[in-house]
Amino acid sequence: MMAPEKRLSPAVQRWIFKQGWSALRDVQVAAIQPVMAGDRDLVISAATAAGKTEAFFLPACSAVDPDTEGFSILYISPLKALINDQYRRLESLCELTGLSLVPWHGDVSQSVKQKARKKPHGILLITPESLEAMLIRRVGWMQSAFASLRYCVIDEFHAFIGTERGQQLISLLDRLQAIIPKPVPRIALSATLGDLKGVGQALRPGGGLESTLVDAKGAQTELCFQLRGYMDPDLGGAKQITEEQLASLANTRIQKDLYRFCRGGFHLIFANSRGKTELLASSLRELSEHAHVPNEFFPHHGSLAKELRQSLEKRMQVGKFPTSAICTMTLELGIDIGKVDSVVQVGVPHSVSSLRQRLGRSGRRGSSATLRMLIQEKQLTPKSSMHDRLRLELFQSIAMIRLLLLERWYEPPDNAQYHFSTLLHQILALIAQWGGVRADQLYRQLCQKGPFKKVSVETFTLLLRHMGETFLISQMGNGELVLGLLGEEIVNDYTFYAAFNTPDEFRLIEQNRTLGTISMDNPIIPGQLIIFAGKRWCVLTVDDEKLCIYVARASGGKPPRFDGNSASVHKRIHEEMYRLYCDERYAIPAGDGEIDYLNEEARQLFQEGIREFQNRSLEGLPILEENGAVYLFPWSGDKVCFTLFALLISQYKIEDVDAGSGVVEVLNTSASQVVDVLRSTLNEPMTGADLAKRVPKRPKEKFDHLLPDELLETGFGARFFDIDETKSWIRTL
């Protein structure tokens, strides 16, 4: 029997030889047959740096005919930077195989795009937003340019699933398929997919092709891991801390340890927000200056100017000078930044999937994977909250590590959401694409066969009627829907192509150099001191018309407030935390179990949490009253906590109810009163939409302001509440 790699074309085999590879990796061998067959959808799942990109492109480039006119392979990426990186990686392969390689996004020059329009060929690398613009503006050209399309591959597919952008992407693929003569296989590449069996359904909700999984677990990279705990003084519980306190953070043990761990090597330091990223970068820069050594620490996040981000990426790729990037999710995905000695996570990660993705950035090119997690807890005082006394952040971190390393579990997509904002966006986009579409065609394309399957005919009709009343669409005499006056205005704006929020932003300018952007929601005034691009600045002037903020170097300051919402914590994580608290191996004083990756201070924090749990006899106890406060312990996901929050604020002041890390706190009440309030809801018919009406200042998606209130409330309820599970828990009180 012929070895799978011998099925690759001679040109591809020559390319492999030139790379100096002694053999293909497991995932690359396993993918050859199903990719070359070209008759099914594929999910290729493997660890970061396991060769997923080549696992698809080697057999795909072998299967396509370089003499074919039009694009043969469509590659879709969540990041422009990842497209640029893949262009660099695939360029030599395409030269040998005779395939053109075309990057297409907002930063690509018009001359490159114009050349591709005149002679489409080979591989097109594109973002969803650019594909949207192409379908709306050039659908006639696309019918010929993509007539011979053989494959559609989506990189980092986990970054799309369950999001507004993911719904848009699947709708785009369906719309593209509708103008192509035959079904085109869809291939998803990802290192972290929580429900591999369900990914095929997510790839093609309307069905049509069989789905195959290539799950190459392979040999596990050796892992060096430590969780370090830090007890820093409580800053008084104030929500706003002074600039002096922020400045003093440069001397805390976390910053000093980061400096000690990372100086002299290549590291990724993940903070959980752009503000923390800036603060850490500035503090580490100052430590370098105090030591009179060159700075090696640089921030990397989405608000920085492209030139600053690319300069840092290139510095790490070249590997000439030691470099540590303090970053957000921007370096979590698969951009090649060379060898990384270690990854550091500061604070609790957003999710197990995110932690897995970050861990995979280390341990590449034959070295061990090294991960440090730094968790800060407050010193306990008589006024400390239950959250601090139970050391919930530390326990959540340990629970996530256990789920990742022992059970290999990642969060599945949330299929309960409606995504009405993106549905409205796609209705406008489809009408703009064809000029006019019947309502039944829209429903069949988007809902019946598309990604919005939760939306009923009645709900869809309600949405169309509202869009007509608000001049987004209009109905012609022949029954076709066309864009209304407001709809045309929205679609013709350059920001329309993105389904997610892209707020107006101010540019930060030093002399004639743009440092990056910040949202206009941030109040910035002349004379204000801020931290940005890892340095400290004084605001000189603010130009509201040109949306520019002019700055000069200064000392002092704090990061501007950046926009962004935290993801909900899955119930599996809080359940694992509860198992930790109840595990007899860790009971005090009899237990002798030990978690060997905790440093001494983290071990002490862990024991404090266990001791508090035992002293309050919280095992099996759902509610606790103490010092005029009542604590609820559902040990379920954030959806249950949010539901309890919404139920309680109908009877209590909103400032007296708090929910976080799986615990709900109610002030100025008694346990019996809280139980009475909650149990009174058991026989009350309610929906998520009913609860949504009680919540002020709900987070909004991009086109929410164009939706009727009824759909806004239904969508919010599905996203944030779980009434059935909450009522089930209330019955245990």
C-alpha cells in the first residue's frame, strides 16, 4: 500500500524536502487522504504548532490544478496579522506548485487587489469582513472568480464559534455556496474545540456534506508548570485607586518576579485586559531603566498602531534580542513569533480554551512547554468579603488547570443564543447583495438552512415588520424586499461589513507618529496623565473634529479605560471548584493531599480557602447568613448567578446584590427573607425576556439599537439567564 505522503504531488514533496523535514507529523499524515478526496467537510484538531496549516495545505495544493482559472482555495482568518503570517509561510510552497497567493484585507494595497480581480487564481487569504464587502459589491465577479473553488478553510475556528462574527462567517459561506455550481468542502482548523463532534454541524448547519474529524492527539509535550500566589495589601476596597497607588505597583512582587523570570529570554506575558497590559509593560520598562539595562518588555494589543505591533512581532521572529511581549488575546492565536521560552498568565484566564491556546504558544520547536500563572489575593481583614476569604480566584485557576490537564475539557459553544443583531445585519447584507430578495428566500437562506436556526417564522416576521416600520427595508409591488432609506445609509457606510462593534476612536499622536487608538467613550482631557504603548504620556490637546489626542512623554499616569466584556464562566468550572473544596485529601488538619505545582504562598492561600469552607460548613450548604449579609452558593455557571441576580434586584436595591465567581451576595437582609423571595418565583411563569426587563444598562451588540424591544429582551435572556436550572437549585433551599 502506498504511504500517504507519497500521494502528495512531486512539487509538494520537493517543498517538504527543502524544509529539511525527516517525516511528516501525525496530523499531517492523517489529513492527506480526506483532504485530497475533496468530498467532505473536515475538522482538523491538534495542539498549537502541531502543523495544522500544512496538514491542510500540503494535500490541498497537491489536489488542485495550477492551470485552473479562478480561485481554488479560500482561506479565512480571524486576524489580518494571521493572514500576513500565513502569506509568509505559504509563499515558497506556492512558488513550487505554481499557485498564486493573494492576501486580501483592509491593509492590502489596491494594486494587489486589482491584479487579482483581473486574473483570479490559486489561493485567496481573506477576513470575513473583506469577504462580506466582496459579496455585496462584486457578487457578479465572484460567480466567475469562485466557480472552480475546491476548498474553503477556516483557521482558528474556535475563535468564531458562538460569536456574532461566527454567525456572520457561516452565513457568508452559505451565501458563497449559493453562487457556486457544486458543494465546496469546509475545513476547520483549531487547537481548542470543546465539542469536536458538534463542530461539523456548526460548520454547515444546513447539512449537505459528510463531516470527518482528524483529531491528532500525538505525543504530549513535556509541561513545566507553576501557580504562584501573591498576598498584596488590600487597597481599601475602593473601586478607584489613586495614581500614586498605581505607580507603586511597579514595585510589587508580581512585577519584580516577572522581571526576574523573563529578562534575558523570549516570553509571552498574558494580562486579562489592555489596561493591565499597559500597566505591566510600563512597570517592567521602568524596572529596566532603574537597572540601567536595555528594555525588553513591550505591550501588544488591538488598540496599538499596526506598526508598533508588527515591529514587536518581527523582533520576536528574528530572535536577535531578548524580548517579552505583554499581550492580550492578540498573540493568543497562531501568529508565528518564533521560539517562546515560557508563557506567563497574570490573573485568572478568561476560559479553559483560552488557557489552552496560551499554553500552546510555549513548548515549540522541540522544547518543553513552560507556563507560570500568577494569582493575586488580598490580605484578610475582619471586613474581608466571602469572595476573598474563600480565595475564589485561586480556586478557579486551579479548577481550570485540572479541567485542562487532567480531563482535557474545553468550553463548548453556547447554542442557546439567537444573535438577532447579526441576523439583522445579514438580512441587510443579502438584500444589498442581490438588490431585492423575497421574505421566504431570506428565511430559508438564513434560518431554515443557515446559522440562525433558533429563529422561528413568527419571530422572523416580527423582525422584518419592524425593519419595514423603521425604514431599514421596503417591500416592492412584486413582493421583493429592498433597502429602505435608513438601510441604504447603513449599508453604504464602510463600517457595515463588520458584524461586531467598531466604535469611533481617537488616535493618540506623539508629534507626527500615531501610537494607537482608544475608544471615544473614554473621557480624556488636556493635562491628563496616561499610560499607553508601555510608556507614560501627558495629554496636550484633544481635537474632537479630527478625533485626535496629542501627547508628549511624561511621568506618572494610568492606563485609559478600554472597552470589553468578560466572557461568562461555564458551570463546569464552578462545579470543579466545589469538588476541590470538598475533596477529603485537602481537608484540614487531617488531609495530606498536596497540589505539587503551587508555590508556598499559593499553598497557604489554598489552605486558607479550604479552612474557610470547612469553618462555615459549606459542603452541601446552599445559603449562609453572616453579619447582615446573605451568601448563595449555587456552584453553577454564571448564567445561574445572573438569573439569581435578576430575581433578587426586583426586591432589593441593585447596589446590595452582587454576583461573581459562582457566589451571590445580598446585603442588609436575612437568609429567610432571601429564601422567601426566591421561592415565591417558583410558580411564577417567566422567560428570559421577562428577567431582561429588570436589568438596567444591558450590554449591546452592534445593531441592537435597530431591533424591537421584544427581540432585544429575548436575545439578552437567552445569552445571560438559565431559568430552569436556577429554579431547580432554588428548590434545594
